[in-house]
Amino acid sequence: MHGNSALDGVQVQRNPRRKAGLKVIFAAIAFSFAAATHAADAQSVLPLAAPTVASDASPDAGLPALSDITAMLRAQFRVAPLESMKIARAVLIEAERQAISPVLLLAVMSVESSFDRHAVSIAGARGLMQVLPAAHPQLIAGTTDLSDPAINVRIGSTILRGYLDASGGDLDAALVRYSGGGRGYAQRVVLRMQRLDASLRHE
């Protein structure tokens, strides 16, 4: 379990829109895999090239820009400017590293902590992605500050990537496992992902 969201007890009824939402997410994940493969191919040609994140100077089609994520975090979640930049950068770096949609990572953070990097659950889950140290001692070993966005997002996205791999790419199953079995959790993340994606497209 990675965090007890206040919404864990709320059940979202299944409806036809859910399938459409999942198709959007799977398309985003597939795009992330393709982008990661493309990046790997480019690095094999230019091994000395440094990894980059999306920015206004060199936008990557289909991925949100650093400034768009920062603006969304500030406007919708009242995250301070410097904090917003750290979170946005961590999301884009780990999304590329783990071949996960950045919007999916943002949606998980939104549901888990509302982008409060100091959030701590009753169970002891910490930070943006509500990482539970007791459940992942190997990943936590040597970590001094789970409130650091770069560290928390790196560990949380690694956990989520592992669950996606273990479930054969089944996003519902991976999200349920990530939440520790929270009822309606996967549906909440899907809905939040759709809203965040719409917001980022209008930033």
C-alpha cells in the first residue's frame, strides 16, 4: 500500500466511458513506449548526447512541456513556483526513464497526495507518490528524504513500472496493486488523468 487517499472509500460506478478512458491511457502508454524506444535508438547513434526533458525550446510532440506542467500545478493545485518546477522536471525525467505516460504519473500524484511532497499517510506512506518504505525496503535503502520530488517520483514510478510489467500491461491491475487494493482507485486515476490531460492541452 502506498497511501490512504481520503477517497479510498468512494466507489466509482462502472460506465461505458471507462473503456474509452482506458483506451486513451493505453494509447498514452503505448506512445511513451514508442518515445522511449526512439530515444534509445537516438542514444545508440549519439552515445554522448545528454538526456533532455520537454521544454519550450525543444517540445516533444505528444508530451506536455515543462512550462505547461508547472503552470497547471500552480493554477490548479496552488503549488509554489520552484516546487512546481521540481515536480514537473521529475515527472518528465522518470516518465522517459520508465516509459510511462507523464500524465499517468501526474494523475497518481494528484490522487495520492494532491501534489503535497510532505504528505504522510496513517500507514506511513510518504511524499508525492505516497511511497511506503516498509513495502519497498530495497528501493528505499540509502534514501534520506522521500519528500524530495526527484527521489520520490523516481521510486514511485519504478514501483508502478514493476506493477505494470507484472500485470502484463493491465493498468487497472497495476493501479489496484499500487494503491494496496483501494476500492475505486483505478477509476479515480483514470478520471484524473483525463482531466489533467485536458488541462495541459489548454495551458
